[in-house]
Amino acid sequence: MGIQRDDSQNVNKATNVFATEHKVSRSKRGEIIGSRGGFRGCTIWFTGLSGAGKTTIAFALEEYLVARGIPAYGLDGDNVRTGLNKNLGFAPEDREENIRRVAEVGKLFADSGVVALCSFVSPYNKDRELARQLHKSCGLPFFEIHVATSL
């Protein structure tokens, strides 16, 4: 049937899914995306305590980059939890899945030539390392910034 149950994560997994190779290369996208030219896709991952200013910094950087012709998009934890991740709570396994999904979205943005600005508490090093490895395995830059502002 093409669906396999994975009780460890309480989800159904599709077994008949195959990645399709894009017809447009990163360098070709880079030629046409943004007025500055060249491929700039990457993920900048802002981590730190709730209320530390991660999203404020990320959204200010988004505004700065876009004003200079560099495509960027901010992904904020609360915003993502109102849509893509609205079925997740804050238990450790839900936090892990939240970060895994966002890392995959960030990777897609970065691959398209957009600077993905991800603002997530992401308290577990193993989850941030997973995000980093997802990018590294595709040759995409990943930068982690810990925002440690006094609360």
C-alpha cells in the first residue's frame, strides 16, 4: 500500500516516496536571484532562551538583507507552531520533531538561494547538530548563533 506505521514517533511513514532531481542548479538560481548575483543560500540558526531576542535580530537581519537585494526569510518558532508544527507540543520528542521539520524547511530555502533565518529555542545540542548535518550533507552553509542576552 505504500504506508508503514512507525510507532516510535506515532506517525505513518510513506514508503513509496522518491526524491526527484531539480533541473535548475544552485549556480543557475544564483544568477537570477537577487540583484547582487551569485548563490547566497544558507541557513543562519539563532538559538537561545525564550525572550532573548532571537526573532528580533533575525527579522532585523531579514529586513537588512532584502533591502540590499539578497533574498531572505525569517522562520520563527511561534509562527511555525501555528501552521506546519501545530500538532506538536513541548515534550522532548516534540521539540526534536519541531527542530527536524524546521531544519528541513531551512534546507529547502537555502537550496533555493534564500538566506533562511531560523529563530528557535532549540535547547538540545543533538537537535541543532542534526540541522547542521542536514545542510552539510547537501553542501549548504549553516551558521549557528547563540543569542545570550540578559533577560
